[in-house]
Amino acid sequence: MKLCYMCSNQHHHHGHHVEWTYPHQPYTDELTRHFHRGCRVSLDCEKLKCVCGKDWASGSQPTICIACGTATCSAECHLEHVQTPGHCLFYTNFTPTHSVFEEMNGFRAILLQNIRMVKPGMKVTQASPRFMTAIKSSEGLSLTIQRGFRQYGNPMASTKAAMAVAETTPDYDFRVCECKCYACTRAPPHPIYNCNHYCELKADAKKLGFIECWCICSHCVTRGGHSRLDCFTSCLANKLDKA
């Protein structure tokens, strides 16, 4: 397959990078550390402030970027105060970066209008959980957020002021692998379930029981994240291989 089903470009010439490294700014606080590990973090949207100082909900496009984790009241604020100073580097996942700088203005997939619309316990975005999953809480406009392994920056202070760590032991299926073995530290950032074939320690039980399916056949793409075992008998590509 020369064309990527996500961006419709050829990876060798104009698509997004397959290999990548963390573009994190340095951080020292425990909240950010637990957030990056995939721990449950609560976010009180009623207390949220935009990086420009305004109330988050009063803006023209109140969103939360699932690439960097920062809340902004408009697309302009994200571009000017977050992406341009280098706090959100999602655009660097695409080549050439200069031509997509403004077009790829973060991954602002958590919308205030969706938070208000969904019922408690429901997801507020259908974007890839490899970036972030946000569930509406039962109290007001609060969210429970878990971060995946695709991370392109740290949430800024205006957003962290409304966040609190809800757990310190992560159980998120798409969290980043924290293994310190030689093989895992040399590999690009990856989820806990995708290194079972080379991890030297296999410290996490999920590595043994889940190998993610990356097939792009119409059946696998439409069913969302799943293991190769789940689609063994229904994968269209697998059937072609056996024909």
C-alpha cells in the first residue's frame, strides 16, 4: 500500500512519519508525569482558562488538543500561544512541516459542545485512543482523561491548574510502554502491547496477551482498535493470503 488510509499521502514523499521521538518540553511536576504515564486525570472544565487568560468556555472554539493536552478558547489561540512557541508539535508528524504548519494546528478533538451534549460515562471524542480518551464525569462539566502513547507536548499551566491526578497506577490499554530494557529504550515510543516480540523483560502482562492489528482492510479499519486474534477469521487480508 503506497497511500496511507489516514492522510492519503505517500509516506516516502509527503506522508506523516512512521518513526518518531517524544518532542516533550522538560517538566518536573508529578501531575504531568502521571498524565504522560496514562493515569486517570480529572479535568474541571468549569475552571478551565485559555492560555490567553480568558475563560475557556467563552471563546469561539473551545477545544482541548489531544496531541499536547492544552485547552484553548479558539484555533487562533492554539496557533499563537501553543504551537508557534513550540508547546505543541503535532505538525512535526507531517512532512514537509513548513507547508502544514497552520493547517495542522494541533489535534483539537475534545470540543466543549460535545462535552455538553453527551451523557455522563460517555466518550466526548471518537478520535484515536492512542492520543487520548476523555470520558464525561457525573459532576458538571468534568472529564476523566487518560493519555495514550502518541504524545506531542505537555499541557500548559493554564490547563494543569484545572487538572488533578485521580490514580497513580495506570491501566489504560493504549498507554506508553515504560519498560527500561535495552530493546524498548532503543525503540520509538510505543504502547505496552506492541513490543511483546522484542521486549526483554515483558514486565507487563498485557504484552503477552495483546498484539494490535494494523491491517488496513475495510473490515479491520471500521472496527477500531483490536487484537490480531480478534480478527483472525474475519480479516479480509488474511483471507486473501490463504486463497
